[in-house]
Amino acid sequence: MKLEGTFTEGATLRGKITHPGYEHVTMELVIERMDPERLFSYRWHPYAVSADVDYAAEPMTLVEFRLEEASGGTLLTLVESGFDRLPGARRAEAFRMNDSGWSEQMVNIERHVSPA
């Protein structure tokens, strides 16, 4: 995605998704916390891809990236919470799509940090 704005706590960033098939989607993130080299978290509307739906009234989920020292390197833990607060009609699909999306992103992160 191509986000516009400054990554600071409390900031709202918006941007277009660049993944093929989702270029029509504008994503919004609200930066929750930034603790360099330890924690980055934000809130968003998961799987908010329909142009016909106003997601603003829905609760946002919380995405947390945590880094911890580990034997031989660094452990990354990713947790997204708050799906239980989403409208029932969207909850299962949003969870399913995010689960597969985060699995793909974790592979991308691993590829990025692995020695060439």
C-alpha cells in the first residue's frame, strides 16, 4: 500500500492498496503506539473493501507488532484483536481474509529479513 501521512502516535494515515485487484481500496490506519524496536500498533477496519459500505461507524481492530530479543535473533509477534466487536455479518469473512493476508505478510517479512 502507499500511505500518506506521518507515522506518529495518534496520527490517521490513508492510502491506496497496491495489491492487484484491490487498487480501488483506500485504507485508513490510526497509529496507536510506537515504541521503537519493541512495539508498533494501529487500529483499522479489517477487510473494508466494498465501495458501497461506509465502515466509519464500525469498531476498528487493533494490530500489534511486537519485537523481543530471542536466542539467535529477534522474535516478531503479530496479533490482531477486536474481531468480536465487528458486526456479525462481516466478522467471519473479515477474520478469514485477514488470517490469510497476515500469513502472506509474515512470509514477506521473513523473506525481507533473511540473509540472501
